[in-house]
Amino acid sequence: MGEVGVIGKPVPEPGPTDVVVRTTAAMVCTSDVHTMRGAIPVAPDVTLGHEAVGVVHALGSAVEGLAVGERVAVGGVTPCFQCESCQRGFSSQCQGRMLGGARFTTQRDGNLAEYFLVNNARANLAPIPASLSDHQALYATDMLSTGFVAAEHAELALGETVAVFAQGAVGLSATIGCRLRGAGLIIAVESVPARQELARRFGADLIVDHTRCDPVERIMELTDGQGVDAAIEALGAPQTWEAAFRVTKPGGRISNVGYHGEVHEPLRIPLEPFGHGMSDKQVYAGFNRGGRGWLRRIFRLLETGKVDPTPMTTHEFGFDEIERAFALMASKADGIIKPLIHFDVGAEGAEGA
Amino acid sequence: MGEVGVIGKPVPEPGPTDVVVRTTAAMVCTSDVHTMRGAIPVAPDVTLGHEAVGVVHALGSAVEGLAVGERVAVGGVTPCFQCESCQRGFSSQCQGRMLGGARFTTQRDGNLAEYFLVNNARANLAPIPASLSDHQALYATDMLSTGFVAAEHAELALGETVAVFAQGAVGLSATIGCRLRGAGLIIAVESVPARQELARRFGADLIVDHTRCDPVERIMELTDGQGVDAAIEALGAPQTWEAAFRVTKPGGRISNVGYHGEVHEPLRIPLEPFGHGMSDKQVYAGFNRGGRGWLRRIFRLLETGKVDPTPMTTHEFGFDEIERAFALMASKADGIIKPLIHFDVGAEGAEGA
Amino acid sequence: MGEVGVIGKPVPEPGPTDVVVRTTAAMVCTSDVHTMRGAIPVAPDVTLGHEAVGVVHALGSAVEGLAVGERVAVGGVTPCFQCESCQRGFSSQCQGRMLGGARFTTQRDGNLAEYFLVNNARANLAPIPASLSDHQALYATDMLSTGFVAAEHAELALGETVAVFAQGAVGLSATIGCRLRGAGLIIAVESVPARQELARRFGADLIVDHTRCDPVERIMELTDGQGVDAAIEALGAPQTWEAAFRVTKPGGRISNVGYHGEVHEPLRIPLEPFGHGMSDKQVYAGFNRGGRGWLRRIFRLLETGKVDPTPMTTHEFGFDEIERAFALMASKADGIIKPLIHFDVGAEGAEGA
Amino acid sequence: MGEVGVIGKPVPEPGPTDVVVRTTAAMVCTSDVHTMRGAIPVAPDVTLGHEAVGVVHALGSAVEGLAVGERVAVGGVTPCFQCESCQRGFSSQCQGRMLGGARFTTQRDGNLAEYFLVNNARANLAPIPASLSDHQALYATDMLSTGFVAAEHAELALGETVAVFAQGAVGLSATIGCRLRGAGLIIAVESVPARQELARRFGADLIVDHTRCDPVERIMELTDGQGVDAAIEALGAPQTWEAAFRVTKPGGRISNVGYHGEVHEPLRIPLEPFGHGMSDKQVYAGFNRGGRGWLRRIFRLLETGKVDPTPMTTHEFGFDEIERAFALMASKADGIIKPLIHFDVGAEGAEGA
């Protein structure tokens, strides 16, 4: 726990329905930092990472419809799509296990590595359209995907109001998602000027800086005392969680995608804003989603220019600088939002972070 | 606070869209007891009650489609159906106010009285079909209505599993509701033998007695370690609230209709069973629903014999015995579930509880 | 039938829940032309029109929350919001009557008049925000509203594909609606260059000109033989209706908002593209929607600049030129899409078209 | 076309994700008769059938969680659950092909044979609980499944009204499904006394005999002129299809599961009952559904005694009498509804019908 470094591992061998991908680009996620800190338990020496794209290196014997050398992306979660949980539409909770679709890192090596294995490859790998760069495609694997999931669970009707708490990469993506769903008013809660600027660019109509005012009071004012139709929690902190309930009107939705693993206490729902359990408020605990179909729908939004998340990328590194990328993500220094990791495409070794 | 008694009040006068009803039968609700105890704040000397049926006594000048002398029922909530909250489908949160549709008792006199006023009468009053008794119709005003709302928010697909915590009148009604929605397995959590017996009669497949085992462990065993697709909280207590999260599988729903006003602390969601905020679990804070259309749909289920809630009625009183009915509801003595209050139909006075 | 002219009528008197509005601006709708031609049956000498805004002139005795002189808009449909149909969410089919919410013209005088009456005024009138012009607000009453309804019933998930048949004012509004719901690819079918140009401006990614190719074949090509996730029929013709089924993939939605009253034959669903009744395709017959809440949500999209429909307005007239406006709408000459009708605000007479 | 007989075929060999099942019991479906008549095109000498249960005979190399000798059922459709169509929830339209999930008979040999192959076995095979007979389990593979799909697409709210057109095995199952979803009033349209009797037993409240009255007029009378909230078409004929639109109220749903392949003409929607395209009516073209999870949910309803479909079985045959079973299903003579086919469990040969 607490230490990250590059170690050598053999190139994985694919089982019948697997594919091995040679990585060309990847990103570090804040949840990799949670893992490093022990807030997400994993096996020793496991490879981190779940945001990567690359080219098909080797195909399992039963895999059809993919070719060696094809550019592919894979979601940060890689469900089986065969089990009852997947068949019911909850593929992120694959096998009926909590977050069971999250295999990278938590169930086996992640993909911050030169080569990585993808289970149920036909269901999980999506070809990257020629018009998209690796950089763009990477955002589909987790940031946009998770942010869009947050926006979906906000269940916005056209013209409704929404508050998004925190404008990190997931919160910014949720802001994009709310714009895409036709929100009438998007209020972003954020104090860092560069993130405020991105929030505006991505669709926020109003910014609330919680370091300069009480964000709950301010949002109530901005909505004529009514509150918002939906609130998105994209941070994972007790304060934003509780604030989300306070700013949401009766009959509204609280959509959580924050990971509440750093504080070891139950989440607390304030009684009065919850109508003592009778407010017609709805809470959804959302998680990233995988699968070829979902990736391709996000790609389409990138291809037709409706979304461009790349301004979130504040830093770029080579794979040999990966430890610096981790350190920055942990400290959130230098205004980092997302670091892009380039892999030397000609390389033949196999090392994992 | 704390004292209940019968006092004299004038017969109310209807405004243009109101109707005044002469009561023929009513029921006391546990939430009347909450009110008596001060857990629900009300005006001094307000009349209690929100479960009553009767006959039309006087019509407002703009009310069409109803006639003096007609037998009518009215939901425990009486929304305006005109405001934006009602138009969005959240009529129980009328005017955008928390529980704003609940006008009886909380916004003006309730209907445990010989005469009572109904706002927006055309939208809120439903004629009682000739084939239904007052006794049957009364259950549509709150108990079945609230229990069915709980079942709806459990969002059961055909054949799914559900646990219902507590088998008071609302919990029993939720059990009926789950059977009506096609649950494959209904597990009722209850320790009182008479309530267990009713639960079985109303559709529970299995009973878990939480005084004889750990109900969470037992429900996990009964579902092969998978948990249930949905859990209904029909009590309003921290233990059952938390248990609901623990027994629900990832991707499941927690449907609350318990009133959590007796304990003055935030509701606590246990972290691990909530996937630290990423379990794809959904929580809904439900409340009773009103309106002519909804009442008539419940009446239809009663008329065609698909539902008979009257075995829940354990006691009957005359209106002059109302204080005894309250005392029993407060103490839950003598195995009381629901007390039916008969009004002397010939009476001409006007007194409120 | 067939003749339109201006006639004098008295200023209407409001009933208890009504409001009388003095018109400041209005628009002519193609359905007014349908009415003129007899394709929609109405009473003789009825006033046409259902797209108008103005100021409150007189209030019914029971109307609260509105003031004389206030700028207001009203939807083209004005449901009661009290009946069972409204309570079930189908307010456009008010009273359980087909299109029963459409009172202007079909049930009483329309609002192409200097003064007009609005039933259930508190539910149906929305104040116009100061930042919006009459011109902008008018689009909320029918064009955007109907187009957005079409987009809603297309039930688009983020990134999905959609084809919109015909880019008149409703089709263009549907295109805006699809963009607002996060469609990944919007294909607009239209041959008129000015409308194609507007379609692109409003969010269409690709234009198919059905006069230059077989639109079904072309859309199948553009979607790699898969078809679109949803098709919107915004014309009301047998050809576009059938084409909508042919271009929609199995498991897709056909959302109709075209009025099929000009051809007196049943609508025909081609068997094979419907999977002989087993294609998992869904068809929705949509209609304009009213109500204060819905209007205010559309206003919010206009206020925050997410939508600007005014480029659809190709012509402007004074009320005294209304017959010319009708003639143009009937002939669709001079590239007309929507004509804006100005009322002389100082006038005191009362005349209806 | 037109001839059915038993021919010898080798026992199939499983691919990596397949399982071969030895049949113990099966049923003949009316769609097998459609196939025989050429209304569903298939390869010459293909084995018919898609309703069968048995024991696992041989496992593909990559199949986990199943054992040779285990009793299993398989849905009449066997999707891959890997493709984009399956991931979107439309597994019956697997691969984006119309009815693409229907592999038995239409894409390869059916399972009216002593041995049959199941693709994607882990996703498609469900163990049969010990408490269920083969006879009961068989109904989950198509009849109950398709009838329940019909009831789901009727989107019934508690207490709503529904008409089910035709009470063959699918219509009867739809009636069961409507009861399970909490319909308030179920009207079954059927003229055959034995089917009327079963309809009542399965939950129909009222029977309309279309040979003795105009069923549209009668249903309108029975619903006080309002029409039903939903209509289910479970026959596949122009008359019932059109009647379904006529009896459904504005804002209602028409749920089709009838196969309209015998008449070679477009389906016709009558204009006026469709509000000329603006009735807020919704039409769904439904099809049988597969997958382990769905089968297990139906099994649960059978296990807890909430459903018993076996009274639909009017005839029983040995596999050597299969041609008689087909002849009866084609002629519908002798009051046949469903014939159960017993396989000699000790047999070792491999023959297909």
C-alpha cells in the first residue's frame, strides 16, 4: 500500500474468449490513487489502471470479428455480459458482485501496462474510428462514461435544472452529460479557476464557488428558493453528499458517482431535506459502464464534434514517467486534471505499473 | 402536543372549487399518533385524520360532475393538480413544498370530524362504487395507496425477489402491492404472529421473525447469498432502514415509506452495502398519493376481488369512542392494526377530533 | 370550410378559473390550414389559432398568482389538469377525449384574435421572463413543444442515431430536440435548401434529399446497414410514415408527430420491417403538450441561450394582414416557414380570425 | 414446405461456448406450424421446435458452471448477449437482425429432437429447480415468456384495464401476465368455451365472445365508453389488430405478440382511433425473450405457486407420435391448446422432427 512503481511481467496469454491488447495510450485515474492509498483493496503487485487504448496483439481461439493490429478501446469495466446481473442491465455489478464488472486492478492486472488482457473481448472491445485520436478515445473508457452515467441517473427532462458538485474530470464530464441531455440550467460547484473555466466551456450556465459562499444557500437563491430538479455528487465527500440533498427539490433526483471510500463512516442523509423519508426524492449510486455498444455511442458524439473532452488533459508523460504522473494525481499539484500517458508504440517489452 | 380530544367546530363553507363532505366512516393512522406526539408539527386545535369517506354535503360554485348526497372517498393527500410540481407528476409534493399535498391536519383541519372540506374537489374526490362498502373504500385513501406506492418504487420486474420490513397496515399493504406487481418471492419481516398470519394471507411467501434470527443473515441465506432485488422499508426505524441496504443486491432498489420522524438523527447508509456510492442501488423516499384516478384504480382492484384489505381491521369504534381508538393506536395494545370509526349517519352536529 | 377572414366578436368574459388575455403576438400554424381545409372539423365562424402570447386582461374570481398586465404565454393545448386522463400524465388527451386538451379552435374560439380566453388559467398560463421577447416565447406554445415531444418519444439514449423526416417548423424543432437529448447522429430528410440550411444550423449532422435519392436506401447506407435507433415522422404523409419503419433498426422507436388527416386511409405498417409484429419496434403517436411547468422548462432553454428558434420566422405581418399570412401558409409559397403576426398593442377592439 | 417428418441426424458437437442437451420433454408451437406452411422461411430439412427441456449431454471447452447430467431449460430464443443489440436490451433482435435471437429452426436445427445444441450456453441455459417438473419448466421457454412480454409492454399501472385478444396458449399466458402485473380489470376476447374457462381460471374478469357481439362495441360498453388502458393482440390477424386500436383509450398502449405472417399485406392502423397520429397511443411489437435470468424469474413464479400453466396442456404424445401432434396443431382439432411431447429418456439415437 502506498507505493507505486514499474515492474516487469510477462505478456499475458489470451483464453478462448479473451484478447490481448498492446497499449498505445492511457490515463491515470483518481481511483488509481484511491487504490494506491489502500481505500480500494487489491492484490499485492497488481498492475494499476483501467483507462487505456491500443491495438489488438493476440486473439483467443473463439473470438470473432476482431483482427490483430486493429485499434481498439476498452471500458474501465469489462463485464461478462452473460450472467444474470448483466442480463438484467447491471453489467457493472457483474456476477452479482459489488462493482463486479471492474476487473482491471481489482480482479486482475490493470492496463497501465504495455500489454493487457481483456475478457469477453467481443463484448468489451470497440474499434476506434479512424477519425478519432487515441487521446479522444481514451476519454470514452471512464471519464465521459462515468460522467454520462451520472447525467443519465439525474433523469433530466428537457429544460430542468441541475447542480453538479465538483468539477474534476468526472464532474466536468457530468456537466457535458447534462448539457447533452438538455438541462435548462446547469450550476457547477467548484472553486479552482481553471476548472471553473472548463465547466463554462463544457456547458455550465452558472458557477458557485463554495469557498466564497454557502453553496446550498446560493443554489436555493439561484433557483428562486425551489431547489434544483437534480443534483450530481461527483466528488465523494460527506459535505457534497449532504449538500446534494439540501439543494434538490421534493420529487428530485440525487445522482452519486463520487467514491466514498476515503471516509470510513456511513453516508448521512439529512432528515428534513429528505422529508423524513417521504420527499419523493430518489438517490442513485452510479458507476462506470462498459461494453462495445456504449463505447461506440460515446465515440459517435466525439466523431460528430458534439463533445471534445481533450481540454481536460493538463499534462502529458511518457510511460517511463508514470511515477511522476501518479505523484501529481495524488497531490493534485500543478493544476492537474488528467494526465495522458504515451506508450512507445515500437516497444516490445512488457511492463506494468 | 400529546393531548387528543373532541372539540366543537362549525361546519366548513366550501370555496368555489371545494366540496364539503359529511363523514360516514374513518380510520386512525399511525401518523395521527406521530402528530399527537409532536413528531409532525401542526397548528393548535387542528383536527386530526386523513382517512375518511362520506357523502357530499355542499358543493363549491365551480364544481361540476358531483352531486349532493353522492358517496365519495378522498385520498389522504389532496393536491391542487394545477401547480408545476403536480404537472411534473409529484402531486404529493404539491406547490413544490415537502409533502405539500398533505393538507389534512398539516395545512388545515383533518377529516376525523363529522364534516370536512376537500380542496380541488373534482380532482380529489372519487365516487365510491355501489358494490364497495365504506369500510373497503377507506383503505384506498391511505393504507393501500401508500403500500402500493411502496411496491411501485420497488420497480419489480416479473418474478423478482423482495423483502418487506414490518407488517403493520402499510407494510401489509406493500406486501399486497408486491404480489400485485408479480414478485416471484416475497419475504416479510415481522415478529407479531397475527401480523405474520395476515402477511401470509396477503401474499408473503416467507416470514422472517427478526426476534428469532438476524434478519439480514436470514434473508441472504434465503436468497442463496444474492440478496433481494428490492427491499421495502415500511416502519421508519434506523435498524430496518440499514437492513434494507444490506439485504438488497447490487443493482437493487430500496423503497422507503416509513416515516423517520421519531428519531432526530440523519439516516445512515452503510458504506459497504452501498458500494461506497457505486452499487447501482437506488433509493426512493415514497409518500401517499391522491387524486380521483388513483382512487378509482384501487377501487377497481377491490371491486374485482383481487384485493381485500378488511382483515387488517382489528377494532371498531363509534365516533364517540375516538379517544380510546387513539390510545390503542399509540400503545399498539390489544393487537391493534387498524381501527374503523363509525359515524352516526343521522347526526347533524359538527365536531372534530 | 375553405374561407378565412376577420370578423368582430365581443371580448370574452372569464369564468371563475379562467383568464382573458389581450394578444400581443401570434403565429399561424399549418394545422390552422388543415382546419381551414376541413381536415380538422370545427364549428362555423370559430376563431382559428393556438399560438399566441399577450398580457393578462381580466382574471376569473378564483384565479390566484397572476396579475392584470402581466406578460403571459399559453400552450396550444390547455388541459384541465383535473381529470383522470390529466392525472395519468396524458393531459393532451384531456377528459379521455382524443386530443381533448386542444380547446382553442376545436372546442371554442382560438387565439388568433385580439382577446382570448384561457381555461384553468393557473395551470396553463406561464409568465414570460423579462429576458425573452414575445417572438421567442411564441415558439414555446407549439413548435418547440411539439418538436420536443417528438424527440422525447424517440427515447434517445446518449449517442444514438435518429432520422427526422421533413424539416418544416415542427421537424426543425424535433431536430433541435434530438440535439438537446444527446443524439450522436441526426439525419434530416429535406429537399428545400433553406430548410436544409436551418436543419444544419439547429443540429442535423447529415441531410438526405429525398428528391435526389431513395431516402430509405441512403439512410441504411449512412448507418452501415444497421438503420437508425429512432425515426421521427414530422410531416404526416404515407410515404414518410412507411419510410420511418423501414429505416429503424429492430428494437428502435418510431415517433410520429405528423398529422395524418389529409389522406383518408388507414396508416399502413409494412410487414417485413415490422418483423411481422415481432420486431421490438415501438410506435408513439405524439401531440403538443401544455401547462405552465412545461412552458417554463422551454423558456429556461431559451433564456440560457441553448435554443434560438427565431431563424425559422421567415415572414412578419400585422394583424390586419392575417389573410395574406394564411394564404402563404396554405400555398407554402415564398419559402415560408413561420409567419409572425404583430398585434397593435394600443388597440381596444376585439376581432378574431 | 408443408411436410413434416422425423429424420435421422448425428448428435451435434459443441463449440467452445456451446452445450449439447439430451431432450426429455418438448412442446409444439403454432409458429412451428407457420414454419411448416412456409410463412416463416427456413432451410430444407431443418429440425423444427424451440420449446424443449432436457439434461446436459456435452459441454463446450469454455463453459463453466454447468455439469453433465444437470436438468436444464433453454428459452425459445438464444441470443449471444455479447453484441450491441443484446447490450442495449434487445437480445431477441440479436446481432441487429430481425428476430436474430431466434436461432432454433430459423438459423439452425430446432430442438424437437433427441439432442440439440445451445449457443452461448452459460447465458442461455437455466437449471431447472428440483421442485419443478419438466412439464412446468417447458412453459417458461416460450408460452409464459411471450405472454409475459406482452403483459410487460402493456405497461399496466396497478388497477388499470386491459383487453386480451384471443386466448390461445400465448393469449392465456398474457392473461396470466396481466393478472401478475396488477391489472384491475382483464377482459378476454375468445369464443371457444374451453379457452374461456381457462381464461377465467387464469385471471380474466370478463369474457367477450366475438361470435356473439361486436367485441369493440362490447368492450367500450364494459368500460363506460372510455376504452381500456391497454390492449394485447395475441392472435396475429387484421381484425384483432384493428380492434386493439379501437378499444384502447387515448394515451393507451397496444401490445402486439401475434405473428402477422399469414396475411401478406401491410398492417392497417385505423385513422380516427389513432387520433390521425396524435392520440398518445403507443404500439409495441413484442417477441419471446431468452436468457438464464429471465427463465429463473419465471421459474420462481412457478415454484412459489403463483402461476400454474399446465392446465393449458390438452394432449400428450410420445416423440414417435410427433407427426400426429403437428397435424393437430395445424388443424386446431380436438380442442388442442398445447401438446406435451415425452422423450424416452433411455433412448440413445438422435432424430429430429
